[in-house]
Amino acid sequence: MGAILDVVEMLKEPEGMVVAVIVIAVGYFFVKWVFAEPEDED
């Protein structure tokens, strides 16, 4: 629970929002990469 409160406090800072956007973008592309259809390697 304390970690969640720390994240909420961090998001109140401008640099915290920038870090959050970067983390969300990295997570999005990672999930997209993991669930991508494998290309045929013929």
C-alpha cells in the first residue's frame, strides 16, 4: 500500500508524470512485442 501512495505522490510532480508516461509507453510496446504474431521464417 505504501508503494501505491509513493507513486501517487510522485505523479503530483512534473518530472514524475514524465517518468510515468515513459514507463507506460515502454510497457505498452513490450506487451505489443510479446503478443505479436510470429513472422514466418521460411
